[in-house]
Amino acid sequence: MKSHFYISALLLGMTACSGESNLDVKGMVSSSSGDADSRFEQSMEYNKMHGVDTISVPDNAYKVYIMTDSHVDFSTSNLDQFVDDYLSDAEAAPFCLHLGDVINGQNHYDMCMEHLAPIWDGTGDTCFFAVGNHDLYFGQWQTYRSYMKTSVYHFVVKTPSFKDLYICLDSGNGTLGVKQRKWLEQLLEAAQEQKYRHIIVFTHTHFFKVDASQGHTSNFALEETYDLCDLFSRYGVELVLQGHDHCRDQHYFKGVQFLIVDALEDHFYNAYYAVMEVHQSFDFQFVPVGPQDPDKFSVRVPGVPHL
């Protein structure tokens, strides 16, 4: 009873201090964008028509630019910096990753997509997105889907000597659901015959909590966390890329590397994006964008709450 009181008080407090366009209190408790199973089914409909993307790179080693939690609302300085840096890097792979929470609240997709246009042609094979909890708030799944088309998919990167498999999972509600979990195991089982050099999973919700910065939103249940970690380990997934927590962190569990990438959002001190070099293993460079202050971490603009 006491815990229910504290949660209710927290939600009331956030409602009182927040702008309606950035905080969907109801959506934090019960999604208005459907459950994971329904989004999975819609994603599979698109995937069946679209097919699986294969991206060729000229060398066995290549660089992938990675951002997450851009939370675009009324400013895009850090996102614009990412776009400029990516376009100016002649050695970058012809695709990048966004690990979710593309926008922050209501009615910001158009602005975000305008600023992503130089690196994303709308077909899905130049920037690959994972759906985040903020992307689903206010019933925005259909808007997200109109741009990104799908939230569960995979693609292949082909080098002169190897193939790497990338798998995007929909964890926007803090669960894969039954159907996506079954699809994932079937995909991983089939991948064993393909002899991929690397299998990389990317998604929004992190598997290991570093702190309580995200409150109760979109966190995997402990039992599902262990089940998926065991699945990754059994089928040779080497790397799981995540966002959501806004705080960079690295864990190794059952032989799998779990990496949380820093938030890119304008409203933070010490925002970063990541550049991953893929060869026989993975090397990471974390590039600072926006204001940097070693004494501050993830400081929000006053009056703009975030969960």
C-alpha cells in the first residue's frame, strides 16, 4: 500500500510540473500504442513485403555510428552535430543506428525527420531505428510506423570475407512479448547455419539497471532478463546495444557484452554518441557533443522532467 502511495504521489508531482506535450503519465503506466505482440505482428507484415536488407562494405573492418535518446522536442543541436560528423567521416559505414527515444513528446516527429533527412532517405537502409518508450507515448506508434515502418527486424552486413547479423528488438514496453520472443529464438537458431562472424542485437530498454534514473518505466522483468540473456549466450550473440538509461555502462554476462550508450539529448551535460569499429572484435569511441562539465551528469533543463 505504501509503495502505491509513493508511486501515485510521484505521478501527480510529475503531472503538476510538466508540460502536457512532453509527459504522458497514462502512457507510463499503460501503453496507448498497443502491446508488444500487436506491434510485432504489424512489423512482420511490413518485413514480409520489404525483405531483409543486405549492406555491403568494402573492408572486413568498418565503423558504425550509434546514437540514442535524442529526445527531439524544440532543439536539435546534438542531433545535427551527429549528422554532420557522420557525413564528414569518409570511413563510416553506409548506415548508422539509433537506439530509441527519437523524440521526447507529442508532435515532434516531423521536426526530427527533417533534421535526419541528410542521413536517412526514408527507406530504412541508411539509418536503422529501435523504438523507445517515448516514441510510443501519446499513442504515437502509428506515427512512428509511418516513418520507420517496423520495430522488429534484422539486416546483414556483408564484408569481403564475412557476414554480420544485426537484430533490432522492440522493447518499448519493457518486454518482447510472446510472439517476438519466439521469432527471436527461431531467427537465432537459423543463424547458426549461416556462420556469421558476429551477431549483434540492438534495442532501447537496457537489461541491467545502473541507477534509478528511469524510475519504473519500461524495464524488463527479472525473469525475462535472465531468459533473454541465456538465449543470447546459447546462440552466440556477442554484443547487445541499448539506450534508455542515458548513462554509459558496460556489463559482461554469460559471455555477452551489454553496452548502454549515453543519451544524445540537448538538455544534458556530457552528451555523447558512439562510434563502433567492427573487426574480429568491437572497439568503441565515445564522442562528446554539447556542453561538457566533469562535475555534472545528465542535468535536465529546469521544469522539463524526464522518465
